[in-house]
Amino acid sequence: MALILFSCNQTNNFYQGQVTDENNKPLEGVIVAEDRIDKHTKTDKDGYFKLDRSQDWLGDLIFVKEGYKTDTIPSVSNQAGETTEYQFIKNDTTIVRLQLVDKIKLGENIDEINAIAKNIYKKNGNVYVEIDMVQIKFKNIDERVIVNDNSKIRTYLIDSNTLIYSNDCKRLSPSELLKNKDTLLNDKSIIMIGQSKDGKMIDINFGCYG
């Protein structure tokens, strides 16, 4: 987020400003709201907004648009006890630049996954798993061989609808999976199985085969 301020002593009873992307292109439809107050507006086609200010309230403004990182910016600040500086309520325009959310390319639909889990992480509020597909071949009934002829990392979303089982057959939530990720990733004997659809894991099993 980048914020450009203009000096002006006079303040208004409304917030005003302009929202652009990182290339200075105006963003239409950005929701601008007072934090913890049920009052909001949206930017117009030129990225400008004007929002009536709640009486006796100076807090944070929140800027929300799908595909961009949400920003929370104080409407008033005070630096080392000096004169209070106001933002958004001056006569001049305050410009806010929103950053794009880093896009994650999700994997294709696979009905039967055999893979090694390479990473489990949280980004932008979502949980993801990175996997490397393998083939399992058996020399005999007790001896298996893991074959990876064409290494390719695929990324899938894990959400509350994903059936997740740990290696000790416990059902896990996405947050519990994150807490246990080091144990699961460090166990090199685990071959993860599951299925995916529309970039999401339908089910994911870290070794509960019984």
C-alpha cells in the first residue's frame, strides 16, 4: 500500500480521496468504510470516493476490493507529540494505492492422487498444500518402490469442506493441519493420497490407510 498526503489545515465533515492500483490506474468499486462503524461507500469510475464522517469519530478507514490486498489506514495521526496530521478529511486529495493479491496457480482435477507433500502454508487467509505426484510400484507384497519420473509441483487449496486425515487417522481441520505440518512434512515415509477438483483438495490423507 502506498499513501500520498497533501498538506492542508482545513478539515471537512467527510472523507475524500482517490484509490488507484500500483500503476496509478483508478480503481472503481473499492469499498471504503469506517472501522467498526456501519458506514461505507464505493469509489467511482475515476477511483474517487466521498464518505460522510461519523460525528466525534476519528479512526481507521478500510479499503476492500476483490483481488487486492485489504488496507487499513488511520484517518488521523500524531508524530512524536507534534501537531496532529489529518488524512482524508482535508480539502486536497489523498491517494491510496492498493496492491494486487499474489495469484496462486492451482492444480488440475485428479481423481486419484499419490504424492509427496512438499509444503503446507497459509496465504491471504487460505490454506494451501504443494504436492509432487509419484507412482507406487511393488516389488513384492511387503516392499514398495516410489517412482517420480516427472517431478512437478502442484498447488491446491484446502478449506473447511476438505476431508483431512493425519497419519494417525485423526480428522483434522485446516488450522490443525497447519499446526501439524512439520511432523507430516518431515516424515518422508508418508505418501499422501486424495483427490482434487476445481483447484481444491476434496480429500487428503497423510498415511491413514487402515
